[in-house]
Amino acid sequence: MKILVTGGTGFIGSHTCVELLDAGYDVVIVDNLSNSKKEVVSYIEKISGKKNFARKKIRKICFLWNIMLIYNINEGDGGMHQRHKKILDMLQAGKLLIKEAAVELGVTEMTLRRDLKELESKKMVLLVKGGAVPHPARYEPEQTETELLGRKFAIAKALFLRILPTDTIFISTGSTSLAFAKVIARQNVLPMTVVTNSLSVASTLFRSCCKVILLGGELRTNSLDLVGPISEKNIEEYHVDWLISGCDGAFSDYGFYTSDISLSNLEKKSIGIADHVAVIADSTKFGRKALTRFAALKDIDLLVTDNGLSDDDYKKLRKAAIEVIKVELEISE
């Protein structure tokens, strides 16, 4: 009698095959090898003493699997599984929880995790503890070479050249902070640890040589960052060489501001765990009002901005013992 074993090269499946072969059954393995290796067949042969029982089967199975991929069996518009489309629709409301979503989709949690892993490989979702959130890359336009040489990237690169190499940094949320993360990802840097509350920063760096630590906290789907009491408590457990922060407004005689109270509270906590604090902001932020101050001048060690910073602001900042780097811009936005 022949018995078909699906997932026969997996942990449970391979043990099942050995038992069936020992009992005298002929075994046919079906496995797409997505979570195992074909070399497992050799181990089954060695343990069971049955040679070549499955090699032909494996070739047939891989061939059938390739046919499924080529013809997109059970796939809908654009070669995407209908279930994947439902998952992306569910993510429009924010975070997707695996236990709840599996019930709603009528699949096992293992199947849903496999779907999410595939979607993450396509930069459509980002896996987090207990589920997934929309991938930041879905909402970011592709950067052209001109944009990469723009103001924010020029400032970010100047910061990169100033503070690296270093061992540990905290990168806060914000567009210029994200530009700094992208500069790190594009450079061949020594391994370092990056702590962040920004999902966009984390997703930019997670394939780099950096070790990325993402703070817990309340997820805000509009800005894809984590804030709140949990984030503020978690940040106290770390120590970093550099804190990298942006700002919404700045005054050269008083300090740096943000429009977000929750972010301000986290920034204040972050300053306390850093040996050095750097602010990256273009010159248009100076003289601009924002809701709440997160850093006084005495808290800041380094400002990286552009050459639009006025001489008066520059002198006041230098008098406050802040190192100021003004980037010469060749491209206007």
C-alpha cells in the first residue's frame, strides 16, 4: 500500500515516514521544501534502510510545485493569492493579529504566518510580535538619484561622516532621521546596534549589518512609530553612544521643539540614556514654532544643518558649546 505524506521532509513528517517505512508501507512524499531541505530524504533513507524510495518522488513533487508557481494556481489579480489580498485589506485598519486573523480567514496560524512571511519578503507587510503591520516601503515613493542628493540626505550623510564608526545609537522618528538610516544602509559600515522607535527606520536597517532593537509601545499607524508609557519605560533599559533626533522647530537661544507631546516625552527620556546628542534639521526649522520643547541648548552636543542657517543663529549655538556642521547645498528643492 502506498501512503502519501504531505510535508514529509519536515520534522514531524520525516519521523512519520520512518515509522511507515518500518511498518512496510510504500511512502510518497509531497513537500514544497519551503520550511525544510531535500537532504532530509537521505536521513530518512539512512534511518529506515530503504534506498532511493523517495528521490524520484521528490523530483516529481518539485516539478509539480514549479508548475503551480508558473501558472499561479489559486492566484488572482497580478499573481497575488486571494488570501493575500484579504490580508492586505485587513491591514488597512492598522495592526493585524495572527490569532484573530487566522479565524477570520479560516486558516491555521501556521498558514497565516507563512503568508505574512511571503508578503514581508515583497515589502508589503512588516512582521511584529503577535502579527503584522503595513510595510513602510508601501507608502514611500522610490527615491531618485536627485532626491538622494537633496537637503535631507546631504545633512544625513554629513552626520554619518561625523559620528561613525560608533557602537550604539538611538535613531528617533522623522524624515531626516529616516534619511540617516538609509545612508547607513547604503554604506559598508562596521556592525553596530541601532535602537529605534520608528518602524520605518527598523525596516530600512533590518537587512543591513546593524543589530536593530525596536522599542515596544503604542503603534501610531499614521507615522509608523512607537510612543507612550511602554516606550518611555523601555528606553530606560538602554545606553547609547549617540542619540539622533530631528525637530519641528528650533530657536538658537532656547532649544529644540516638536509638535508631538508623546514624542517629546520619549525624546526627553532618550537624552538621558545617551553620551552624546545630535540634532539633524534643515535651516528652515529655525525660528519656527512648535508645541513643546524636548531639548534645551545644554542638552545638545551636535547640530547638522545646511548653509541656510543664519550667522546670528550659528554664533548663538556655538556660544552654547554646540558643534555646528553646515552642509553646503548644491541642489535646491
